[in-house]
Amino acid sequence: MKSSVCLLTACDSVQQPLADLTIPRMKAFAGTHGYEQRFIRGDNWKRPRGWLKIEAIRAVLEDGFDFVLWMDIDAIVLRNDVDVRTAAVDAADLHMAWHGPETSEIMAADFIPHFNSGVMLIRATDWSRAFFKQVWETGQLRHPWFDQATILHLLGYDGCLGLGPNRPDEPNRSRLARLDTAWNSIPGLAMAPDPIVHHYAGIGNPSTRLRMIEADAMTAPLREHASPQLRQTFSHLFSLWRDDAAMRDWVTTERDSALAKLHAVAAEGHGLLAERDTARTQLAAVRNSTSWKLTGPLRRIIELFHRRREHALPKAPDC
């Protein structure tokens, strides 16, 4: 009898456009292999969006499955021909893809090798329930990777987080195994030769990410039964598209930043001009006032006195 698997993902209302594209592919994949499906939508999460997967995983680990297969909502299944149960390692309770030069085609110059939590195969055991409870209770570290940073820290991988040297003797690490990168291939960053899942991590512009996933979702059925070589070619095209989109986003961001600074300088200039005009108006009002006119002779006498005093003062001798 096959082990039971729950394919799990979750999102909030902001991520719903992504879910509309990725969940149909997840459903088809789960249906092909007889997995239970849990697709959780809502806005009543206990923590910010970066932590919703831990909340969802902890709940499903209590529901009697043998495995939980977590996929981020920005992960799209490309083909259904591989059962994730074949990737399970007997001695491991947590399986994550290692993105490094020995397992992936690294396409970013400043990429830091690490385990990625966007796709995880989790064996439902006392250890995994205790581990994800520990992740939740440890909470957010001072790092932008949200739950992934905490998971890596608790596994002893502090080096990639900039939190100090790795701790290879961390007991939790003995329950970890590498998941083939084909299950978590990131276009433009860390690519597998023939991906099963494209994970669109690390794209700062939500619109760019949505457009890329939309194109992937539309063409995935056409590529699914193609040769591995053709599938690999398409994956590289998506990587090139991501690079191009990232460059456009960077140029747009720089342009908008420069325009914002220019507008700020212009606004400051307008403010100075307004202050000058206000001062001129106030000075004109003072000069046109009755008191200014009445005190005019007195001001002239004082000015004349100062001039005569300057002429009367002895000059310093030349050296």
C-alpha cells in the first residue's frame, strides 16, 4: 500500500491571482498520483504572509498523512510523470532542494548556496511536528528570508544567513535529506536540467512574477509531453526572460527614484521661491505702512550718523 501524501499550499487574498494560475496545475498533479489536496485561502493568519506556510504545515501534520508535500503558491507544476514518493529518503523526515553549483545551474553571480523551503517533502513524525513547532516558536530572525531563515538556522546553516559559522553537529540536521532540484527549480537563479516544478522565488516586482507564471501556466500543457531536451530549452528561455525582466525592473526603479529626487528638489525650489515671494510681500507691506513712513526721517538721521562716525574714526597706520 502506498504512503498517503497531502499536497499543501496556502495563500492570502493578495496572492489570489497567483493561486488562480498555480493551483489548477497542482490539482492535476495531485489527482494523477492520488494525493489528498489542501489548498488554504484566507486572510486570518496569525503572522505575516512569510509565515503562513508554517502555520498550515503544523496543522496538516496532525491529520494522519504519511507525508506532507508543501509547495509555495508561486510554484507551478510543469509535468505529472514523477511521483514525489520516489524522492523520499528512508532515514529522513525533511526533504528540501539544495541550490548550489553541485546540484543546480547557478545563473546569478552573487547567489548564496542554501536549502530552499519553497517546496518541501515532510514525513509526518514526532520529530517533524516538534521541529516545525520549534520553527514557529523561534520566530522571525533578522533576515529577509522569513521562515526559511529560521529553518536554516535550526538546521545549523548559519553561514548562508550571515549569522556566523555553520553548525554541522546540529542534531536536527541528521533528519534532513536533499530533494532533487527538479522539484524546486528557480528560473534565472538555480536551474535543474529538466524541472518538475518552477518556483518563482526572489522576484521583487509582483507584476513581473505574475506575468512569468501566467506564461508558464499557459504553455506547460504543451511542453509536458515534449522531450527532456525541449523542456530544458524552454526552462532556459524562462530564465532569460526573468533576467531581462529583472533588468527592466531595475531600470524602472532607478528611473522612478531619480524622478522622485528631481521632484523633491523642484518642490524644495518652489518652496524657497514661495518663501522669497512671501518675504517680499511682507517687506512691501511694511514699507507701505504708516509707521514706516513716519519713522523715515529718523532712519535717515541714524544712517547719516553712522556714516559720519565711520569717517571720523582714525585709519590704521600702514605697515
